[in-house]
Amino acid sequence: MRSLCSILSLVLCGGVLHGEMAQAGAALSADQFDRYTQGRTLFYGFDGVPYGVERYLPNRRVIWSFLDGQCQNGEWYPQANQICFIYDEIGAPQCWEFSISDKGLIAQFEGDPEATELYEADELGEEMLCLGPKIGV
């Protein structure tokens, strides 16, 4: 019975987030987000198709690509219950509310249920590709 309760609590809480319980559907704190992502490269999907990939580096640095070989360097910071990203070539912050599900991260743009929702996709069997700068006229 005790093991059934333990398993049930893991399912109801969305699993262990690197040693800390995360409640399913609850917005991740900056610390929880950092522990989950740092050192990883995560692929994201939208409506059943690959959407993009992001590499999470130390000191809240990131590299994002729409899977087109064009990569954006940036950083993230917490703002209220959202994680905001600012990229070198995109001036406006992009803020997302992250939560965890039994399948991984869920990212809701600006925490708006009517806006874009990305989800952590299964491994696509490919590496993050960043092409060099465009050369020529």
C-alpha cells in the first residue's frame, strides 16, 4: 500500500524535478526551471510538429533555433510567474509560463491559455544545428 501511495503521489505531482516535487500544471519557479533545463538541449513541438530547439547554458544563457540552422544567442530571466527570454537579434522579450507534465515541459506564451503552447518533444534523433553567418551580398 505504501508503494502505491508513493507512485500515486509521483503521478499526481508531475514527477520529481531534480529532487523537488513539482505540482502538475503549476508554474515553475526560476530555480525549478533552471534545475530542469541547465545543461540540456530541448526540442519543442507545436500542434504535433517540430517547432524549435533550445540549448540551456550556465548563467541563464540560451541558444534558440527554429530548426532552420539560424541560431539566436540570448538569456532568460524570471518575471512574476513567467520566464522571459531576450535574444541578441530580437529586441522584445518573449515571456512564457512553464509547467511540467508527465511528458516534460509545457510552455504557454505569456501564460495565456489562448496563445501558443509548446511542449517538450521526444528526441528527434538530430543535433542542434547552427550555421555560420551569411557571407556575400
